[in-house]
Amino acid sequence: MSSSSPEDSCGILPSPDQIHPDPSLDDDDGGGLLNRSMSRDPPPPKLNLLGWLGKCGDYKNKRIRRQLDEMRRKRLKMRRKHYKAIRWLQKFTSAVHLHQMWRMPNPRLLEPWPIPWISRDENGDIKIINLNDRKEGVNITIKQISRYLNNHTSNSYSTNSIFPVNQIMTSKISEYIRCFGMDKNQILCSQCGFAVIDFITEPPILIGPFKPVNINKKKKNKLPDIIHTEDQCISGIEVKIKGKEQMIKAIYIFTTNNPCSDRKDHDACMIQLARFSEKMISFFKIKVYIVFQDSYGLSGSLVDELKELSCEQDSLIMNTLSRLRKTVIEEHRGSKFVCFQGGKKHKNLSKTIKTFLKTGILKSPMIIKVIDSFKITFPPNEMTLDEFKKFGEEQAHEMKQIIELENQTKISEIVYSLFYHKWCVLVDEEYEEFIYKKLSDRINTFAVRFVNEDMEGILPCFNLIRVKLPQ
């Protein structure tokens, strides 16, 4: 009986004879196999394969290294492409919100890529696209609104949701109006502007208030026909802060309507305020807050342009306007509005109703005399659509009773029906005008939002804030 040595049992690499036994033990006479099975030989020695495994491990590590190197090369290549893409986007337009591109869908970045309204030229100066053609400006705005609506699931597009009101700034501006003793009605009823310079240690000072100033058109100069309130605010601020820049904490510029974005032969107020804000923050670290209450949009009311676009053949414009109109009607279904306002208008409307009655009945001198002598009154205050119609129905019933006293019952019914019908037609026309005004305000609010988005993209220090001052 043979025994394995202690060295073999300790894991020392066995000899070749131990790894490959003598083949004579496996000859064909069968004796070798029988003798092996009957003998008490020890188990085969343990093989030390560390060397072989080491070689396999080296091969595996090299393969992994090659794969890692290849992944690093691809990653660096992708980084270079990513960097080039960002540089190309920055060169293409600085108005794009690159910091928001990877976070959330932005309607300004959808395909087809919308042309930014505000950007910088090759000299770095802030500029705005030409919007002198009001109808074209409305078309551009509506197409931009369509992109916005397609990316927002909410069915409510109220003015406050499009451009929210800042309550903190509302309180601050209200406090300034109270402290400086300004007439709030004068500020809210028509375009007005003022500025407040807030010092670090000294009390704030007031610049204004200002109203737009007309300029004689016969003067041949480069000035616009009207000096806007924003022009006067900027000029007044520059005079007051000269030499005191280090003592100023912030500047607040209030304007009843939002700064205009379109102006003939002169830079728009929005551009002027942006340049002023950039100058203050860059040179003196002074924050400028531009505050407004009502949405003036790009260049004012769009009622006439919207009436023309109601017959537009472009399906995109028609669908967007229809969608906005439904939300406006739903929101103002029970709203009060002014109807038949003005003394001259009352006379014309009264004449229109009486003429309509005379042409709708038999020409009886007695009935015509009653119609001419009847005084049609109009409501002096705001009412809802149903209240206006009820007001007209009461007058139609009153005229019917007068005619019945003349034993003309059948004609009185006709007069009642004609009067109430014509009154409802006129009220519906006034209500339609009211809806167009609200639709114009909604589109103008969208326009202000888009302008502000572009401005913030190229000028992060730009602060345009909406407030709602109490009446």
C-alpha cells in the first residue's frame, strides 16, 4: 500500500506521474482495473491549479480593461457631441431656456422650433422682432398659444393662471401708493406710471406719477409722438440716483398697463426697461422690479383684429380661437358688464328700436303716436346678460299695456314681441363685444408671458411682476 507524502497533501503541485497515472494499470487484461478497485489506495491527490487560474484571470482582466476603455472612449465622444450641441444652441439663440430644457417640456422649445421674439444681436444688444403689423402680431401670438395649449392638460386658462398675481408685490405697491398719498383711482382708470427708489438707510423717494405726454407731430426729430410713462420713469430715476448708486437697495417701476413691446420709430418700453435693468445689476448690483396690473399685450386691444380672424381659413388659428373663446364664455357666463353706455348712444339705440317697431306693424297713426311718445330707458349700471334682457322685457310689457288701453290687443302682442326681440339682439351684440374684449385680454396676457419668457432667457435679472391692486 502506497501513501502520499505530506508535501503532496499540503497543496504542492503533484508530479506528472500523480496527475497522469501509469497507463499499464489500465491494460486490456482487466487485472489492473480489478486490482485498483480491490486495493485501499488513498484518494487522488489535490491539484493546485492556481497558476492556470491566474493565467485565465489575467486574460479576463485584459478583456474587461479593453471593454472599459471602449466605454470611456464612447462616453468622451458623447460628451464632446453634447458640448458641441449646447454651444450650437447658445450660438443659435441665447433666448432658449437651456437650464429648463432637460427638466420639463417648454412650449417655447417644441417643434417646429418657435422663433424667439426677443434675442440678442451679434453685438450683444437686446432686440425684438418686428411686430408693427398688428394682424401678423396676432397670428404669431395665437400660433404660440396653440403650442402652449397642446402641452397643458388643464381646460382652464384664466388670466391669473397664465400670468399669476404676486400678492407680496401687490401689498408693497399698495403701501407705496398710500404712503406717498397718490390717487389710486387716477392710477387704475388710465395709463399711469411711477417709480420708487428704495435706499438702504434713507427713506424711499417717489419719481412721478406720470401720464403719457403727446408730442407735436410737426416737429422733425427722432422722438416718438407720445412719451410713454416708462420713458419718464427711467429719465427721472437716472437723474435722482446719480452719485448715490451704492446707497440704493432696489428700484420699483410701476405701470398700469404692461410695458409695450411694439413701438414705431423708437425702442419698445420692454426693451428699454430690460437694458436699464441689465445696467443697474451689472454695474451697481441694484435690482429693478417692473410691476404692472393690466395686460396691454404687444400693442393694445385686439378686438378689431379678432373679429377679422373669426373668418380666417387657417384651421390652427380657428381652433385655437374657438378653444379660448369657450373658456372665456364659460368663465364670464354670470359676469356683469356695461351695456348701452353713453347719452348719444342711448338716443341712437332708442331711435333704432322705434324704427324697427314701425316697420313691423301696420301703419296706424294711433300706434305710431304711442311708439314715438314712449320713452325707452337704459340701465345705468353693470348687469348680467339675463338681467339686461329682463330689463328690456319689462319695458316691452309696459308698452304693450299702453297699446291695450287703445283697444288694440292683437297689435299690442306684436309690438311686445318685436320690442323684446330687438332689445335682445342689441344686448347680444353688446355681450359679444364684451366677450371679444375679454378674449383680447386673454391673448394679450399670453403675449406678455411669452415676452417675459424670452426676456428671462437672455437676461436672468429681468423681473416682470403682475399685481392686482384693490379698488
